[in-house]
Amino acid sequence: MKNNIIIFGLSILLMCSSCSDNFLDKNPLDEVSSQTFWKSEDDAYIALVGVYSRLQASIYSVTRYNLDCLTDNGYNFQNADQVQNISRGDILPSTGGVINTMYNDAYKGISSCNVFLQNIADLEMSQTTKSRYVGEVKFIRAWFYFNLQQFYGDVVIYETPPTVEESRIKQSSSQQVLDLIHRDLDDAIASLPNESYTGNIVKNSALALKAKVHLHSGEWSQAATLAGQVMASGKTSLYNDFTGLFLTSGQESNPDEILFSTKFLAPDNTHWYQIYVAWWLQPNPRQELVDAYQATDGLPITSSPLYNPADPYVNRDPRLLQTVQVEPWYIDGQLIQQEPTETGYAIQKGIDKTIGPIGYDVLSDMDIIHLRYADVLLMYAEAQNEAVGPDQSVHDAVNEVRSRPSVNMPDLPTGLTKDQMRDHIRLERRIELAFEGHRYLDLKRWGTIQDVLSAVDEPGLGVGGLNFKSHHYNWPFPQSEIDRNPELDQKTGY
């Protein structure tokens, strides 16, 4: 998994896009770059690496877990990315945090994609290689625009590098953004190889993302068809070790489950996941999440005879202890975490407990996963259930996730109604994908987010401390962007 795309910080300097925080405040450097760069296929590869490096922006990679802290899954006592404020309903154009970084980092990535696509068009190189590179970059542009559309709705579309004046335009409709996403993904699907993912975007990556886009639009038949194509490809499968899937050591064995990730490579290209999560304890799993894990008989803890409140972590879905740390962590008698958490829990997913005491020298290079086969199976199950009902293929897809060797949970009950199956699938998504940044968008698209958040017991505020208002389905444009682009119409309610 570490071999194909090596991320060099220097490559960003070779890209023809600005690296300033306000990337559109400078004219694109395409005139200079056309004289000094973009002369060979090697130049195109270096530029491609630069585009991939945009995926390392924090909320698009190492701090993606903070999106779960906007939900009933997690709590961030340090209010990193302003997730406390946002989850409590304090959302303004000036809020900052993830509302700014989600927006600004997406457009930096889009800028790099647009400059790449503009400059590679006339470059003399292998047509096969050029087509693949273009497909990869269009996928990445679609990924950034999908995030913008999901969090902000109507946003500005740039398909080519604009001048400063050309950048000051009104936003396009959410549907127009979706149309662009689908065009880019269709082009990617047509040009990308049908290979296993090893770091470069492949056909299954694009099929899976397009399935997700349809799923979030409630286009069930299209989503099921695309997810089914991934399932039938023979190029991806569930990794047998749920824990290892999120550790460098497991990822290096090339698990076919990963379909798209942000990649890192030690010793020069690392991140602070271990420091943030295992030492600083930034995200704390909530009791509501812990209680959602079933007993090993497949029943909820409220009805299972296997559940013992005096020993609550015994006879539970193994993913509970593979995702949530429920007791202090010691190495050779030394307490690793320096302070108790607000909820009493810490994150286990992605933490390598063989590395010794945590300090600033403990840097990670595990890949941050965005799309994986388990998600595809659950997308298929949800879409197929909504389209035609809980047929055998729906049962099979969910049961495949539950029967992973390191999980080995029992199959779903037979004879489920469509509504009952929907509830099982939604629970399975919550358990399987916890702290991977999916639940906030899932709750929004299901239309349940207001009720779910209002029932959460928020530390210091009690039940009802979280607040999601009707206009929060779309975040506001950051105030800095409104100031820069007076053509924008601020979102309703802000």
C-alpha cells in the first residue's frame, strides 16, 4: 500500500497553483510554469503527486475523526475544529474551525486539480498514461466537490484556473455541483484501470464514490447498481483483521479492502494521529456509541441475556473493544494517557499499542481511509433495501461485514421487514464506520440528525445540550470568503 504514490512536500512547490491560504488572491502561475515545467511525462507525474498531496489537509485526512464529534458518536473536550460549538448549534459565518478548513482546503485541492488538467492537455506523453492521470485527478476534484456539496450545498464551481476577477462569481446550485461530480466520475470510471487499489485511484475507487454520491441523493437503484459492480469486480474484499486495517503494519500487507485513502510514508511524511488520539485524547467516544454495540448473540444490550451491567464489555460485538478504549492503557506499569477523558473512553481504532509511551517523537504514517469495501457492502445493502426491499442480497451484504473473521457476529435475523432492515443497516454503518467521518452526513441524509442530537447527554449540559437547527443542513460560507467574493449569497439562516 505504500509503494505507488510517495508524497513529497517539495512537489507542492512544483505545482502551478498558489500555496497561500487564499489561493485565489494570486493569479495562477501557469505562464511561468509553462516555461519551466510541464515539459515531460516525468513533470506530469510530479504534478500528479502534488495533487494527491492536497488530500493531506487535516480535515481531509488525519483529523477526519472530528466529524464524528459533531454526532452522538464522539466528544472533543478541547473543542478542536470548533466541533463543540458546532454540535451545540453555535454555527455562524465567523465560527471558524472545520467550517473554514473544510471549505478552504477543498478549493486549494480543486485549484491544483484544475491547473493540472489545464497543463496536461497539450503535453506530449503516452496517451494511456495521460488518460489515467486525468482520471485520477478528476476523481480527486469530484471528491473535494462532493464534500463541499454535502456540507455547504450550493457552492462556486471552477473547472479551470480563474483569475482573481474571474473567481468572484456567484455559487452554482447544489444540483449543478452534483452534475459536475458525476461528469468527473464518469470520465474517471472510463479511463481508470480495473486493478486493485495500491495508492493510485482505480476504477473501483470511482465506482464506489459515484455509488456514495447517488446514495446521498436518495437515488437507490443507481447506488445499488454501482456498488454491485464493485462487489462483482473481484478486485476487493474484506480484510480479515479489523484492527490491522487501520494500522501501518496491516496496511502494508496490501489489504484489498481499501479503495481510497490519504497516504503517508515515514520517515519524511508522517502525521500526528497517535499524538492527537492516544496522548492528547482529543476525541472521546460517547456512552451512546458504547451502548449501541450489540451483545455477541446479535441482540441489543437492553434485551440480551448475555449482557451484564456489572461487566459491560464482556460478550459484546468485538468491534467495541477494537474501536473504543474502555480502560486505562499502561505499558510496563506506566500510564500512557495523562488525564482521564470527559466520557470515560478513548479511541482504540488506529492506535498501535506496540509503539511504547506516546510523545512528540511518535509520528504515524498509516493511511487515513475514506472508502473501503465494507462501506460499499453497506451502501449496496441500504440502496437495494430501499429500492426493492430486504432480499437475500441485502442480507448477504450485511452478513458479510458482520462475519469478518476478527468480528464474527451472527447473521441478521431472517424475515425482516424493510423498515427493520433499514434500522439494522443504519446501526451496522454506525458500528463499522465509527470515527471514520461518515456518521454526520449519514444522519443528515436520513433526516434523523435533529432528533438524534437532541437526545445526547452532553458533558456539562446534560440531555438536550446538542442542537441542530433546520438551516444547519448547509453550513454558512466562511465570513472571510464572503468578504473576498461579494457575489456570493450567504446561506439562509446565517
